[in-house]
Amino acid sequence: MSLVLYIKNRLPKGGFLHNVLTLMTGTAIAQAIPIIISPILTRLYTPDDFGLLALYTSVVSLIGVIVTGRYELAIMLPEYDEDAANLGALSLCVAIVIGALTFFAVGYFNATIAGYLGKPDIAKWLYLVPLAVITIGVTQVLNYWSTRKNQYRRLATSRVAQSVTNAGVNLGQGFAHMGVSGLIVGNFAGQVLSAGVLIKQAWVDLLKYRSSIHWGRMCHNAKVYQDFPKVNSFHAFVDILQSSGVVFIISSLFGSTVLGFYSFTLRILQAPLGLLGASVSQVFFQKASETYKNGGDLRALVKKTIISLSAIALPIFVTLGLFAPDLFSLIFGKQWREAGTYAQILAPWLFFNFIVSPVSQVPIIVGEQKKSFIFGIIGNSMIVLSVIYGGFIAHNIKTGFYVLSGSIFFYYVFIVQWLFMISNKKAGV
């Protein structure tokens, strides 16, 4: 941490690396907390508990990814802050409508939804979903507004607040033997506090641009950026449907224990790397949008970002590929060795996902969302079909994971080449 601060303080303020390191400072704290407490949590909670948490978060994520109609992504693009503010207001209006629809769906079909998920115990936790998705909507809007204004310290603070709150509830209710509620309530409480921190810090901006928000201007911007709900929202929904679908398939075919091992594997690997990737992604989106509008070398920025992320991730995933089962058994307890085996098999997939995800916003910037959507469907289908193969044909989840990692390698090679190609596109061409 001190090394990160030392480097950050010697970089030009407002520069790409300075902004990344500002987010990474908070991210480093936020990612360290769940990793540090994981050996405790694996002794307080069972694989079944983590499986139920995975089902809950999958439902929330499935709705949360489209709760704003994806208009929050467009906040980065307008020339004038007044238009960006109206896009933020539009996003929040969409979030309230979808949150209300979710409330009625959960109220009327609670037992039915729980039945389809194959886990009746999830029923009572579904009532948290409408509040959780609205909270996600607020957080997403303020995240992109803060990114537009280069207020990266806000994002770092909110992430630390979320991580600390989540961990505190996890541990407190875990030691009180409250069961899975410690994991689910902790997740929800962390989201709420994160949104609260962003609202408090952005309050001055909210008051400043309040008078600029008008229904007519919101409708105008909704039309200008209509590709976001029409195309990008479907792309994002397909992406999250893949991850949620895998969770639902594993739960249905292999049970909550196997799901618990799988979800814990992703929790351990994606928590630190996901937060780091999110930090790079947000700064990259701001910098890439600016570079493209000004006619700069977007391809060079994409190349630099991919190489930097590869240098960070490669040693981690090579280590996992060689020693993951032994490491998981040693750190988390012998009952979690199987999760380490999953990590070992899935390491190639997670590595490529980590280095490509932050630059996957290039199609949004250069207007290639429709092609990106098609390629996304292909990639997500490969993942889901690999798991289905493991369940219905091989009757072995690990075989499905081997197929997944092997096939997805060739997919990501193609995607990287395509991103390089379209990043040569110039604004107005």
C-alpha cells in the first residue's frame, strides 16, 4: 500500500496512471478485507451457505445490470455536464420503475421463483431484491458521474465502505451462528452504505445541476443515446444471464454444495482482480472516450492497458494453475480443496476475462455495440454450453470446466484482435 501511495504522489494529478492508482488505493484496501477474512468465513459458513448466497446475488445481478436501462454509461459521453446530469436523472427514473416492477413480481410470485431456482430457502431473501437493485442503480449513476468529473477518491471511499460493512456483518453474524443471513445481509448492507457514501459526496453536484434537469431534455437525451437500452442493455443482460445461468444450472444439476465450491472460487479470484479491473475499467472508459473524441491514438491506449493487466495477472494465474488445490486446502481448510481444483481448471478463462473486460467498452465508444452484442452472445453461449455438457453428457462438472477453459481461449484471442481493429476507427468516420 505504501508503495502505491509513493508512486501515486509522484505522478501528475489527473493523469491516467494517477487516476488508476487513486482507485487502486481504495481498491487495495477493499480487496484485502474479504481475502483476509475468507479463512475465517470458511470456518463459520458451509459450502451450502455460499451456494445460497450465489443464488441471491445472481438474481440481484440479473436485474441490477439493466436497472438503469444502461443509460448511466452514456453519462460519460455528452459535451455538456447539463446533458450528463439529465442522463443521470433519466437513469434513476428507469431504476425506480424497474425496482417497482421487481417489487410486484417478488410479492406475487415469490414461491414460484424460489421453486424455479430449486432452493425454497431463497424465498424470504427475495424480498430484499427490489431494494438491492434500486441501490445498484443509484450506485451506478453516481459512479459514472464521479468518473466524468474525475472524482476517483469518491469511488475509492465508497468501495472501502462497502467492503468493511460487508465483512463486519459477515463476521458478526457468523460468530453469532446466524447461518446464511450473515452472508446475504452483509452483501445488502455493503451495497446500501456504498450508495449512501456516494450520495453524500456528490450532494453538492446534485444541488448544482438540479435546476438543469427537465423532462424535455431527459427525453431528448434518451433518444440520442437510445442504443444503450436497445443494444447495450441486451448485451449486458446476456452477459449476466450467462453467469447467473451457470449458477442456476450448477445448482439444479449438481446441488448447492458444488455451487458453493464454484461460487467461492469466483469470490476468491474475482474479488481482488475484479475490483482492480473495475478501477482500470472506469479510468480507461473516461480516458478512451476523451482520446477518441479528440482524435487521439485509441489503439495505443488499448494495447498499453492489455499489456499492463497481463503483467499483473499472469504470475497470479500461473501460480493458481500449478498449486491452487494445495493453496485452498492450506488457507481455507481441507473441505475447500475441491474449490481449489475448480480454480486450477478455470484459471485460463478467468485470466483472459480479467485482461479483456476493462477494454471491452471500446465498442461503446466507437459505435460498434451491435457487433459486440453478437460476439457476446457467442462467448456466453460457449460458457453455458460447456457447463451443460458437463452436466448432461459427461455428468462431471470438472469436465465441463475443462471444455470451458479450452474453448474460451480461442474466443478471447479473436476478441482481442477485433478490439485492436476497431480501436483504429476515428470519430465522425
